Amino acid sequence: MISVQGWQQADLRLAAAYRPDLEPLVLASGDGDFSLLAVNHPGPVLVVSDRPAGRLRAAGTVVDLVIDGTVPLRRWLDEVAG
């Protein structure tokens, strides 16, 4: 477990822990701070957010659970699990 205080420190720790690979990347955030990771990720990307930053929309599939429900989320998970 990593312990940090404040969202900026948490963002830095998460970004530092990221390793690009072909595995799926799921971001449960619309924060544009992670858009470069998502856009350049070599594997499939899912963004779960009600208001994702513009660059995150270009990174992969975007699901708003409130509006879209869980069906698109389950479909994406089934597709990447293959």
C-alpha cells in the first residue's frame, strides 16, 4: 500500500507506478492529468467518467455509468477478456 496526502501527490504516485503494456488500462477518472498515459497506452483503454477531459475521449471507450448503465462496461470487459 502506498500512503500519500493530497490528490496531486496521489496523481504523481499513480503516474510513476504506470507501466505501458498491452494489458487493458481502466481509468475511473475524467481527470485530464492522465490523458497522456491513456492516449499513448498500447493496449485497450476504458475511461469511466461522467465528464472526461477531451483528450481522454480520444483515448478509447468512454462509459458514463449513470447515463449508459453497466451494459457497455460489461461488454468492454468481455471483449478485452476475449
